Amino acid sequence: MNTPTVLVAGATGYLGRHIVKQYMSMGWHVRALVRNAQAARESGLDATELFEGEATNPLTLCGVMGGVDLVISTLGITRQRDGLSYWDVDYQANANLLTDALAAGVERFAYVHVLNAHKMQNIPLVAAKQAFVDRLQASPIKSTVIAPSGFFSDMGDFLNMAKSGRVFLFGTGNLRLNPIDGADLADVIARTILEGRDFVPVGGPETLTQNEIAQAAFKALGKPAKITHLPDILRRGALKVLPYVTPSAVHGPALFFLTALGMNMIGKTHGSKRVSEHFADLVRSQQDDADAKPQTLLKPQSLT
């Protein structure tokens, strides 16, 4: 029996790396689509092969789908750079991959979307993603769309605020979410694709309020919890004003995060790792990095 091949697009990102690791552990031939193969190797990306190309440029994708059974795309941009927009990447780059997959007869295309996209259609980042999902689901290829409630990597803002001594939340802080660890999500993705499911709203094993996540961040740091609740009208006002006073690279991600903060983001529970464990791991890792840095010895000043 031939070893199946999966193409992972967005392989160097937070989730992409976990997906590569997941399928390598399952014995698949993993082809990772990367912009710079040398940089990907040096960063520790361990795939069967690296295919150098840019999904935004179809001419660089020649041969990428050869022998591929499954495509998994996490392609998308949080912070716009290189002059590229959400429509260039979240929509068109994925559409380029879909076109090639259809031409090559790939069996299934899986795409990582966002939860509650139907409530955020006025947000450019989400609108571009949803437009691609619509195109994918209308195409003849079998598809799986995974919609996570949020990644553990997104929770870093809570920890960063806690480090500064205070976490600021909008409203009461009682809106709930259940973010999921990258490794847990990669496992869910593999299992739902194997089951042939078409749409899966995914979350982590515990549902917490924003207040509880902030408290977990302070606990991981060993600091007393100090939380300030700002009037939610400030969040809603920022959503209206930011597009007019900031460049798209700033207000693009801000509009998404501010909108998500104003609703419950709860997917079907999966996985085992908890937010408190994630924070503890981050604090330990940061402390280890600090301890590993050489200390500068201060020379005593001479007495005069």
C-alpha cells in the first residue's frame, strides 16, 4: 500500500507546525509548502519534503500537487505585510491552491476557518476567509472546514498584560470562550478528515470567562489579579473609528480581535490541555530563556 501524501500550506505558522508533526507521527508523506526552504529547515520544521513556493503566485506552484491525496491549508494573515491584503492571501492564495488541487485530482481539501464567521461578515479578514469557504464548498472536491474558537497562541495578550501588572477587559469580562492548544487541534483535524466530516466547530476542553483567563495568567506569574473593566462602548466605538484613523495593517487584525472579544466563542470541546497549563509552560519557557542569557558583570567604579 502506497504511503498517502498530504500537502500542508501555512506549514511554518503556529498551527501548521503542529499539523506537520501530527501527520509525520501518523506515517504520512508530508509535503510542506514554504516560502523559504532554508529558513524553514533552520527553524526546525520537520517534514518529509519542503516545496518552495508562494501560494499568492500560481507560477511558483507548478508540481506542488503531484501525488497529493490531501491538502490542508492554514493560510491566512493576521498582520498584513509585503503589500498583501486579506483578499490576496486568505482568499486568492487559497483559491490558487484549490484550482491546482482540482486539476490534479486531489481527493480532499481541508481548510482552517474561524468560529462564528457568520457573525463577523463585515470584518475584512473574516469576509475573505468566508468567500474562500463558499468557493471550496461549491467546488466538486471533497472538503472539510475546521472552525476553531481560538488558539492558545492568541491568549498571549492576557499574559503580556498580566506581566505589566493589570489586565484590561471590555464590559463585565463574563463572555466565554474555549481556546484550543495547537497539538490538540491538529489531532482533531486529522480525526475529522479521516471521518470525512464537512464542517467542524472546534474548541478546547474547558470553557472560561475572559475574567477567568486573566486570573489564570496572573496565577501563572505568581501575581495578584488586577483586572480593570472598561465600558464596552469603547470597544464598539473603536470598531467604528479605527478604519479611519489607522492603516489597514493596524486596524485589520484589531477589528477581528475586538469583534471576537464582544461575543461568546465556544466550539465543541476537544483535547486535554488547559489554558492554565499553557500559561505555566510559557512562563517557565521565558524564565529558562532569561536564565540562559549570559549575565553582564558590572565593574566596580574606582574610588577617587
